[in-house]
Amino acid sequence: MEDVRVIEVKQEVLSDNSKAADSFRTVLAQRGTFFLDIMASPGAGKTTLLLALIARLKARGVTDLGVIEADLESDVDALKIKEAGVASVELNTRGICHVEMGMVKKAYEAFADRRFAYLFLENIGNLVCPAEFDTGAHSRIMLLSVPEGYDKVYKYPPMFAVVDALVVTKSDYLSMNPDFDMDALRKQARALNSDLQIFVVSARTGEGIDELVTWLEGRRDASEVEKTPVEVS
Ligand SMILES: Nc1nc2c(ncn2[C@@H]2O[C@H](COP(=O)(O)OP(=O)(O)OP(=O)(O)O)[C@@H](O)[C@H]2O)c(=O)[nH]1
Ligand SMILES: [Mg+2]
């Protein structure tokens, strides 16, 4: 049999992506922007939670906010953010199931030098692929909604392992989903990721939103993000 040359493309792609992500993270930090990547399966409540976070941050006096809305198709979510009075850029991946650094950079350029205290990325609705790609965020969180079931922690472990926080969304459904085993979820999630913060929230009732925003502000304060940004060429 002839020799077969195996080319390890995946490692190279991920390594190039990570390097670009590190540079982007540094530039945003110098510009005073804390960048949060929000990942979850389709319909877990990413856009609804974003709107709740935006409302709470604004109520606390933080108004310089931006959102990159990634979707396979459509501008539905980007328009919802715009309607909430927040700068948003639609990142249409045309069928690609995750966001890579090149895409983030392009989307960010569309803000044309606007400065944000917080920039959010609503990643593609997908519990698998986005976990592998560093998007240059200072923090990554994932959402798991109550209707999806707690057992996703066993089926999709990589994402639980890479995030800083797990946000259990749609807690108002807990009384209707008595089989949602919160203790088992917490135990397995922490076995995968001992530093994981866990929040239980409902964008509907407002439960847990304040705690999440306080954590977010704490992450920004503790990060390398400049509190008094300098001009970067
Ligand atoms: N009951 C309840 N419904 C919620 C909550 N959060 C979101 N929803 C509903 O769940 C559905 C999906 O919410 P979205 O915020 O669009 O979810 P998403 O993750 O952004 O969805 P994609 O962008 O399509 O992946 C909508 O009908 C929301 O109104 C919540 O806390 N409680
Ligand atoms: Mg959405």
C-alpha cells in the first residue's frame, strides 16, 4: 500500500484561531471593552437573556453596550437588540455552525471604532462546535434551559468544561419539569469544571438576573480590561 500523508489541519486551524483571539482580547482590553461570549443550543433563551442583561445594566447606569448577533441566517435577533436601543451587528455565518475569530473581527469592524464597556456575542445556537473556537472573549458563559433537560451535561460535556459560568435559564418552568434534577446537574457540571459558577435565572420573572449582572461586573473589574482606556492605533 502506498504511503498516505496525513495533514493535521484541525490543530493548525484551532491554533491560528487562538493566536488571533489572544490579540483581539488584548486590543479590546486596552480599549476598555469587556467581551462576553454567550453559547447555548437553539432556543435556550440567549437573546431573551441578553435583553434582560441589557435592561439591568442600563438600570445600573451602564449604557455603552454592543452586541454581535451570530446566526446561520436572518437578522431577527439583531433587530430585537437594535429595538432595545443597543448597537448591534448581525454576523451571518451562512450555514457555518460556529463563530471563528476572522468573523468576530469583521463584525467588530462594522461598529466603526465605537467604544463599549461591554460587548456581547450571541454565538450560533449549537451546544457542540462553538466550545472549540476561542472568539477572543474575556469570559464565556453557556445557557441550559430547563425544558432541554439536565442530562445535556452528560451528553455535551465539552461546553460545560470550557465556560466560566453555567446559566440555567427558564427557571419559571421548573415546577412543570419535576424531572429536572438540579443537584445532579450541579454535581456533574462541577466534576467537569471545578471553577464553574452556576446561576439559575428566568428572564420571564427576573429571578437571578441581578446576581448574574453583579457577577459580570465583578468579572470585568477583575479582568485585564482597562478601567481608564487608552487610545490604541
Ligand atoms: N418561560 C420562559 N420563556 C423564555 C425565557 N427565556 C426565553 N424564553 C422563550 O424561549 C424562546 C426562545 O428564546 P430566545 O431568546 O429566542 O432563544 P435563543 O437562544 O436566542 O434562540 P436562537 O437564537 O434561535 O438560538 C422564546 O419564545 C422566548 O420567549 C424564560 O426565562 N422563561
Ligand atoms: Mg437568539
